[in-house]
Amino acid sequence: MKKIIYSVCESIVPLSSEKLNLPQWLFSLSDTDYQACSKSHIGAGASVLPDGKQTSLNVESVGGHLMVQHYILEISTPNHIKLVSNSDCWLFRLWYVQLRVTWDMKLISKGENSVFRNEVIVEHPSLIMKVLTKLVLGQIFLKKHNKEETPLFAKNILEKQSVVNSD
């Protein structure tokens, strides 16, 4: 696989990382919450595979390209979650291609605050896809999307933690 596009964004969560739990947050994220974190988010859900692995299904349109991501959990600690998807993508909603998408999120302790780090890596084995991605401005659209969703994810993490603490 060749990395064809990549984006990383960070946002402050005004709460210590010891009080947060990324897997708990992600796998309890409602469809409505997911949609509220980006105008490009169409829908999301979570499930468990027969082997017990947790999954997240996300549907979004990035730069006008429809994506269905079938994430499978690879790393799960309270402050680090990594998921990998063999994602279905329709470029311009016409041409189908399968991409490998890695979604890696971390909470980095910064005293009384945390930094939420949201990293997305998109890969494909073909050099042609790398060139095509540049032609359709894939890097720009991914970066714009990540810059929109990262602070809203961080806000949602804080809101969910506040709800847990008030129970």
C-alpha cells in the first residue's frame, strides 16, 4: 500500500486525559452526534464482529466523494484508539475504488488539559490513484474535513465525559 493522502489535526480538551476514555466515547457516539461533528458526516454506527472485535461504520462525503468506512479496532487504550478500514469510495460518486483508511486518535496529557490528536491516513496500492488523488485535490479536502471535525470531536468527548460524571 502507498500512502496517498494524510492529515493530522489537534484540539484542546480542557480535562485531564486520565478522566477520558476514547474507546468508550467512540463506540457510544450516536449517529446524531457523528453528524453534528461535520457537515460531511452522513451517518455512523458501531457493532461487534463474531470474533468480538469492535467496529465502527462511518458514511461521509469528503470533497464530494462518497465514502463508506468499515473500521475495525486495532489498538484500544483509554488514551489511544486506532482503527483500520477497507473503505468503499465513489470518486465524484461515479467511479468505485477501495481505499485503506487508518484512523488514529490519541489524547496527550498537557497538565490539566489534554490534546486530542486526530490522524487519518489513506492508502492505495496504485501509483495512478496517488496521481488521481492529487488531481482531485484529495489532500486539500481531507485536511479541510479533519480541521472541521477535530475540534467538534474534542467538544463531544468533553460533553460525553461531563454526562458520565454527572450520573
